[in-house]
Amino acid sequence: MSNQNIAPFGSWKSPITSDLIVAESIGLGGVVYDDQDIYWLEGRPSEGGRSVLVRRTQEGTVKDVTPHPYNVRTRVHEYGGGAFLVTKGTVYFSNFKDQRIYKQSPEGDPIPLTQEAKRSYAELLLDQGRDRAIGICEDSTNLVDAEPQNYIAAIDLNTGEVTPLVSGCDFYVSPRLSPDGETLAWVQWNHPNMPWDNTRLCTGKVKEDGTIGDIETVAGGEGEAVCHPLWSPDGQLYFVSDRNNWWNLYRLTAEGEVEALYEMEAEFGSPHWVFGLSLYDFISSEKIVCTYTQNGQWYLATLDLNTKTLNTLDVGYTDIGSIHAQGENIVFLGGSPTTPTSAVQMNLKTGEQEVLKQATNLEIDTGYFSVPEPIAFPTTGNKTAYAWFYPPQNKDYSAPENTLPPLVVKSHGGPTAATSPRFNLKIQYWTSRGFGYVDVNYGGSTGYGREYRQRLYKNWGIVDVDDCANVAQYLAKVGKVDGNRLAITGGSAGGYTTLAALTFRDVFHAGASHYGVSDLEALAKETHKFESRYLDTLVGEYPQEKELYKARSPIYHTEQLSCPVIFFQGLEDQVVPPNQAQKMVEAIKEKGLPVAYVPFEGEQHGFRRAENIKRALDGEFYFYSQIFGFTPADNIEPVEICNLSRR
């Protein structure tokens, strides 16, 4: 006889609470070696979202490096990444508040290196022979056509003087200095491209005076996105390119020819939303360690560069990144649906792993964890799209017979991004309470080849919306979820897909927009430089195709929206300004539909403060409880819902 409680879906009591999620969880990023020491970043919601650099010594001692109130975070491209450099115990980092580079000697306090100016820096590398760092600079001191200038810069490690080295393009990423210090490689692109559209891999000779000359394009161009360049120990230039539809590994031969290393229907690259990505590294001149994604899941492998044989390793992780090697030892970030994201050190010879730090140390019975199922579902145009479906799971509960769970459809941000099966307590928050949850890799997502990525070209607000609607209907049709209780949620670009699906389709019965876009025209006019021409590719050229922007903007078609929506918005958001949400809220309120608006003071694009993460999670759950008519097991702080009594 079962000891399970019988309770309606949505009313199950779960140990995975919002308090537990924000109090006991951190974000992990940027794990690297410095001789025998290992460093990584911890994003701490309990400290207002501060990113702290942490060091683990060879002896195993773990200690914070950057003291309060320093926050290791850069604003280059707004999304940041690549905010620190460590060399022989000395740290150079970007401080979020003033965006200056600080130098911190071992056991010393941070000292500002660069001057106060409207400049941000990312992806610093050491040019030891010239006593300088080389990195990306986003310079707003002299705006050109209202945009900051981006260039590759040299930063004198003694004086902090900043000298532009390579300029003239709109964007630069991944500066890499050859082992002999004589050649600089980098990736560049111009508006309206994004780094996954058309990019060029360039090299330049470092002259005696430190300037860069003899610049040439060695790979990339129209119809090709090159990324992740890296020099081998013997001075060969390696990179990732999608020239065969998939982001595969290549190298430049001594004759200047591009040589494929291992062609495979998998992606060894990832879109450059942030700086500091590292998806492969050299064990030696003959062997690399790498990660690749196939059918939405990441794998760890080694590649013999002489025989060109790939050996996939069984490491127990399905989401892998930030790989760095030191001989046969590697560090990486790894996670799975039931294993928290972890900074891991592994010996490739023995296979022995050591977890250095986990994003959470919570001891939660796996009986509360939903393990996702990969699904390929039919979508518009006789095509196939992909998603991860998490069924409801709570070892203490089952639902009454002949009932089906409500469904949350998650539309990821980007939209050129992807979701993978990683440990996500926010998802388990829903499934352990009796919701189904589907994480959609709609057309336009990365990880399925260039052709799949380009499904969204000129079709944002159509392909993504169709795929999200079709996956919900598919799951209802096969009897996994209640087709009368379908909700959609998303943040940023995912918030746009959410609002477009609620406005232009009659599939969903409720939705939640987290800092989402409602007015494409306003986004095109107001957003930051990195994405200011993004919509040229996704929608159409602006202002020439202004009417198309209006046709796809939910704010202009609220008469078509007929279901409740809740909005969560940071009031300091520079990517999607708050007026995007506020206009939509007012329009829905005037229609007499249930609507809620939860603004957060001091938050930018994405919520980093513990109390706001908690409020957004609980608030969305409370909203659905009122709309779908179930009673939460927890005592959740109510959200004010306008027009609720009119239903």
C-alpha cells in the first residue's frame, strides 16, 4: 500500500522552497588554473548578487580573494564575462561599480590600476614580455553615433595607461597571444551581425613598439561564424567554425590552409553572449580536451590531434563548460539534472574527480527531483523542434486519478541561446509541487547546427512562438499534461516569445514575463550597442521595415490577448527598459484581464538579489494558483492581481 499523500497537482508540499534556493545557492563561473592554485567566481545572491573571486591552494585551503564590497563583473556588452586575470598569484579584475581594473597582489588589498573613465574591460591576457595586459575595451568617453567604441587595448601593468591596439570594427572578442608573444589572434565582426552570424578570425604581428601590424583574415567571413581561437603549445592556431553547418574544430596549417580536425554533427562551440568562454584546451601539442553538445546534451572528450580520434569520457555531467588543462589535470564546470553545477578537477589518466565547489550543498532526496526526457516534437512546416520535458515528481505525493498536471513552457532567452539538462532548483521547485515543465530549444537555438539556428532569421516572434505553442499542444495530445492549464514563461527575449505567444496564439491560459520585450521598435531604438542591430537579422531592417516591427510587437495588439499575465521587471535594466513592461501592464489592465506587475529597485537585466529571486519565483507560482484554481501548500506572500475578481 502506498504511503503517498493524494493531493491535486500544484498543491504538493515540497522541501525545495524559494528560501532554500536563494539562501543556499550560488552561481559558479570562470574556473581557471594559476600554477598549482585554482580560482573560480562565486555569484552570491545573499550578498546582493556580488561576484567574488575564490582561490583554492595546492594544499586544499579555500579562501575569498576579493574583499567586500568589490564585485568582479564587467559591463562590456552588458552581459560581461572574462572579468579577471590571474598570474602568479596576482589578480587583475574589473570592479562592477566603477568598471576600473584593479590589481591585487597575494594577501594584499585591491589597488586601482586604470583611471576613472567611461571604459569597461574584458578578457585580459598577460603580455609578459612587454609588462602589459591585452584585452577588450568598451569605451564610452567619446561616443560615435551614440555608441561606445570597442577595440583591443593594451593596459600598462605599472601605470594603467590604456592604448588601443586594434580598432575599426564594431566588436572584438577572444584576443589570443601566440606562445612566442609575436602574433595576436582575435575574432571580429560588424553590425548588423552577431557573433554567431558572420565573423572573421584575424591575426596581426606584434611589432617592436608593441603595436599590431600585418593584419590579415585567416578564416571566416560571409556565411561563417568563427569562434574560440586558441594557440597550441607549439604555435598553431586552432578555432571553431560552422563552415560545414556544425561548430566543429579546425586549425590553421603552416601553409595557411584550414584543416578540419574532427567533423561531426555536434557543436564544439557556443555563442559569445559572454566573454571568457573556454570549451577546449591543450593537454599537449598532440592532444586536446574538449566539450561538445549533441541533441541538447553536453559531453566531455579528448581529441588526438595526430590520429584525429575522439574519445568521449563518462564523467556523469550533462552540462559542461569552462575547461582548462594543466597537463593531464583539468578543471571544468559541470552539472546534471540531479547534480548541482560544480567546479571539478579531474585527472585524465586515472579518471579521478574532485569536486572543488558546488553551487549548492543542499542534501535533497532525489525522490523530489524530476529527470528530464529529451523530446523531438512536430512543428510548423513539417519540421522538428526539440525540448526537455520534466514530469511532476515528488516522492511524498500523487495526484487524484484521471487528473493531469498543469504545464509551464519555458522559452529561453537570447533568443540565440540554448537550454541543456542541468541542475536547476527553480525547475524542480515547479515539478516537486506537481507541475509539468518543458524547457524548449525552439528553432533559432544553438546546439543543432547553423541551419537550425537560422530558422529564426526574419522569423522572431513566429518560429519561436510556433514551437512553444506546438510543444504544449503536443504534450497535451500525448496525455502528459492538462491542455486546459497551459502557462508560458520566459525572461528577456524569452519574455518576448512569452508575450507574443499569449497575444498572437490561443494556446496558453496564463503567462509570466520576466524583463521581457513587448515593443520591438522600442528595443531597436533603445537597447545597448551589442544588440542594437540584432533585430535586423531576426525581424527586418529598421526603420525601413518599421511596420513589421509593429506587426510583431505585442504592445500594439493587446486586443488579441485574452488571458492573465504577470510581469517582473528590474528598474535599472539597460537591455530591456522598464517602460516595456509598464506599457503592457496598463494596456492589459484597461482590457479588464487579470494582470500583476512586480518591479524591483536596483536590479538590472536579470535578478541577482536573493529577495528578488525569491519574490519572482513565489510570485509566479502564486499567480498561477489564483488563475488555475489550486491551493499552494506553502504560505506564499500574495501578489496584487488587478481585475482578478472580474473572472
